[in-house]
Amino acid sequence: MSDVIVVGVDGSEAGFHAVAWAADDALRMHVPLRIVCVVETWPYQVPQVGGPEWRESLMTNARKTLDEAEEIVRERQPTVEVSTKLLTGTPAAALREQAGDATELVVGSRGLGGFAGAVLGSVSMNVAGQVPGPVVVVKAETTTVHGEIVAGHDGSPACEPALAYAFRQAVLRGSTLRAVYAWSLPFGLTTGFSCDFEALREVHQQVAEEQLAPWRERCPQVQVIADVRCAHPVETLAAAGDQADLLVVGSHGRSAIGSIVLGSVSRGVLHHARCNVAVVRAHETATPA
């Protein structure tokens, strides 16, 4: 991966919040920041809709947006190396291409084209989990520091890249890491069948601890809270995120269709969590060394 953070901006308030978040993370990671603005010009190339003058107006506004975003970075983190890039095309596709080998991609939760009642915009939904690196969806301006990172895991190898990113963020920030492992009773056990609940709880506790053990050894400076519960994962993670600076979840990374790539948990977390969310694609297993 290239040592650069890519952040998408479109002139919206959410986009500028994403720029501020990305500037802070670039400082923590000691990497350059690339601000990208993608202008979708094709609707205005139809004579009945607009024409060349509309296209030039869009490009002018995009340049102003990039200038404003760059100024945010220089005022907030003056030592961060920053560059800008103006592109034309489909925003989600262009951002995916720009982030193909980046350290991470940062986007706002909703852009200028979002519906008034939408929690998550189409761009953020169509890039999360679909690039090799982490995608951070910034939902609000960061005003309170909680000192905690929340990461979801389930004991499977697919969670390892998300844990790797979460531990790295915890190290860089000097934060506590809350590793949330939410499990459910087997289907049918809530309809009259009995089971040894305590034995099940102990098994899941052991699975969670075994997955965390190598990361504890690799990052001894990080205080780790193993939060194992019999509960719905989306509800548990979203609630934990209320007291976190960042919530990290994994994605399947198996398809070009957003809903399949994300899976029900990561998609649910993106929609329901009120904090900033990082989606980390499950690719090669990230094992602690």
C-alpha cells in the first residue's frame, strides 16, 4: 500500500468534517494527505440540461472546494503534506480507484446529493468494504475525545484485518481498545429448548480471548477490554460506539455488490452507529508478528 491517506470532498459539511478527521489521522500516521474532488459532469453534457457552461461552473466550484479543504488541513495540521486532485466521473468509482493502494480512504457520511432523511450517502455506502484498505466514514465533527477505540470481532480469520487496524489506531492515539464479541443463542433455543447457557458463554469467552491473545502480545502498551456478550452485534457495537472515538468493523470483501461486500453487521453498524466508523475489508489474514 502507498503511504498516503485519500479523502473525498464535495463541498458538503460532512465532506469538510472528513477532511479534518483525515488531517488528524495523517499527522498520527506521518503520511501525506490527498484531497480528491470528483465532478459528475455527464448529466450536464446533455443540451436540454446544461451544456459547456454548466460543466465549467461545476469545475470552478470544485476547485474552490478543494482550496477550502486544503486550507482546513493547513490550519488544522500545518505539518501534514497535502495535495489536491480534481477528477471527473462517478464519485464512488473514482474514489475507489484513487484509494486502490492507499493507507486508508476517508469520506463523509452524506454528501450534497443525499436525501434529507438518509443516514448514509450513496458514495460512502459504495466505497465501504470495496477497496483493499480501510474506509473511514466520518459522521460528525470530532469535539470530544473518549480515549477508546471499539472493534467488532467474532473469532474468524476475516476479522483479523479489522483488529490490525483497530490496534494500530489504539497505539497511535494511546487509547483503550474495547474488543466487542457479540454472540447469539443457537436457533430454536429460545422456543422452549434448554441449554447450558454458562457453558456456551465460557466457550465464546475463550474464542474471543484466543483471537485477542496474539494482539495483546504484539501491542502490550494497549489496554484491551474483552467485551463478550450474548446480544445482537449491531445493537451492541452501535451502543459501544457512543463512547468511542472510532468504531472498527470488518467486511466480507467478496463481491462488487455493496450489500454483499459489507454483510449485515457492517452494513447495520454504518447505518445505526452515531460515531465515526472504519470498515476494513477481509482480504489476506493479518496475523500479528
